Amino acid sequence: MSSKQYYYKPQQDTVVFTAPDFVLVTFGTITTTEEDNTKEAQWVRDTFTAIKQAAPAGRLRVLMDFRTIDSGEFNSHESNKIYQAILQDPAIARVALFGLHHGWQLMVDLLRVFVPTKLKTFDTEAEARAWLYAAD
């Protein structure tokens, strides 16, 4: 299995793509301004664009680790639009989130409106990974 790691230095975010279809997104430190949050979301979008080129079959299974993100995270309108577009991309099969601070559940519920079967939150990483690879 080959893998490639992407790193976003300002927030110490990492994205690891493991062929053929697994993506692990680990957020580092929180963003505290609209500009920083938007730049981070743009980096995530650009990283997914690169990963899709490395995985032409698509159907990516994405695990997002939110354990380091708390209610102090700034969430820009532009970043919401970017993440919504990522979720709607047909190359993304499923997105599982875990470690989510309770204050973030509303935002996730709003995103879920656009992709109800594609996005789900979990209490543990093990539950999230199991769902990603459960039968479609």
C-alpha cells in the first residue's frame, strides 16, 4: 500500500492518502480569523484535488479527526462553501468525522442536509473507520 502525506504548516494539519481510496485528515491547531480559516479550507480543497488525480477511480473514503478543534475555531462563510463543494464531489464516497466538539454538531448537521448519506459523525475512530468500509 502506498501513501502520500500533505502538511499545512500554519495549523499543523495533515492529510494522508493511502491508495487506493483512504484519506485521513488530522486537524492541528484552531484558526482564529476568517482569513486563516479560509486559507486552511482552500489548502484542504487543493489537497483533495491532488489526491483525486492520484486516485482516478475516485470513491474516496475520508476520515476526519477533529479532536484538537474546539469551540474557539473560527469558521468562515467561504470555508463552509468549500467544504460543502468537497462533500458534493462524486469522487468522495463517504466522510466520517470523530472527536467533534459538541458545539460543532450544528455545523455538521447543516452540511449533512446536502449529502445525507455521505457524511456521518462518530464518537470513536474505530466506529468511524468501520462505517467507512461498511457495505454501501
